[in-house]
Amino acid sequence: MRAPSMRRRYERTLPILLALVAAAAVTAAIALLVFPKDGGDGGQTAPEAGVLEGLDAGSSPPAEETGGEMAGAPSPTEPPKLTALPTEPPTPTARGIRRPSPTPTVTPTSGPVLAERNVVPNGGFSEGLDGWYVEGDVGVVDGVGRNDGLAVRIGAGGGYLDVKIAIEPGTTYRLQAWANVAFAGDSGQVGIRYHDRADNRIEGEEPEPLIFDETTLTRRSMRFTPPDGVTFVRVYLWKNSDSTEFVVDDVSVREFVTTG
């Protein structure tokens, strides 16, 4: 018998090849439906034919053979469902609440303060030299004191003046004055002299005087506490004779009083 020609042989085998291709496509489709391909690792292959034959219709593969996925779980390719954002901020807990710091209580301080009254009469020399004892080249001049006002001036010939004031022994006072000299290198003094009832001077108990050697008006002050036996003091201003002038203004003595 004559062998079939090549064309006839191709026509006979073509239906068989098409049937095999169709069977393979159906098998692959069934494998994808039963075992979805894992998009996470990209390396999972279709299950073996023996595994497919062991599955009943409508049953799911064991969890260990499907990468831990349970029946009914969403496909890995589906986006996760978002929950709605809260419309109100969460209620803070007691630990999260910052309580305001308590306002500190200001306790008024108590202690000695200066009395308003100046016990030196005519300490600003607005009444000239009234009330002052004067020796030497001493006079009151306008335009040389504080705020260009009146002040006492001891001239180049030198001079001395003082004023007597009553005090209480054991009480603390503050002596203060503004003064300057005309030329650098010179100086003048403002100080306190202690006297007893008989007007005897108690020189050993007296405080050191204020020394002024600046050429512009400068304020200086000191505290003093007259000891027992002192009944009054003399506030004095003094400068030695030389070629300069000594200007003094706003001489004051004020008592320290206790408050509170």
C-alpha cells in the first residue's frame, strides 16, 4: 500500500494537535481558578495534576498548600478596605492633659525703708544759706546745681559750713549729697559730726566722710548709726584752700524705718 503523502499526513494530525492544545489551556485555566497565582513572591507554580484530582467539586485546598490563605479571603490583587477617619479627636487621658502651673504667691517683703522726710533744713539751698553755719569763701550760686538750679559753692579760698539736726541714738540714717569739684585732682568733703548734750564732739565714733573728686555732679551716700550719748549731729561741708571750687547740692539725712 502506498504511503500517504505529507499533506494528507498533516491533515490527519492537525485535529489531534488542536485537541491537545485545547486540553492544556483548559487545564491551566482550572489551575488558576483553584490556585490563584501569588503576586507577592512571583515564584508560585500551578499545582500538580494529582493534587487537582484529589479535590472534590466546590471544596477548597488545604491552607498549607495555598500559602495560608483561607476560603473566601480577598484576592491579593484587591486593594485593602479603608476604614473611615474619626470625625472628632480622641478624648485625652488624664496623663495627657497639661494642667496650668499654679500662680506663685508674692509675699510682701518687710524691712527697713527710707522715710520720706529729709531732716536737713534747706538741704537744696533754695533759701540761700538760711539755717547753716558758715566760715570762709562760701556762697550760693544759681545754674551750677542739679537741673541747673541753686547750689552752695566753696570757693578757691576754702571754707566750711554745717547744720545741726536732732537724732535718736541707735537709729540708722542715710546721708546723701550731690557734688563736684572744678578741676581734677582736687576734692571736697561732706560728713557727719557727733555731739553730746553739752555740745562736746565725739570724734572717735564718727563715720568716714564722703569724698568727692569728680568734675561732674556725682551722688554719694552712706549709712550711719549714732551710738549712745550722741544727742545731735552736725552735717558739714568742707574744702581746703586751693585753686578750685567745690559745689554741693541736695544734702539730705533720712531715717530708716521698719515696715511689715
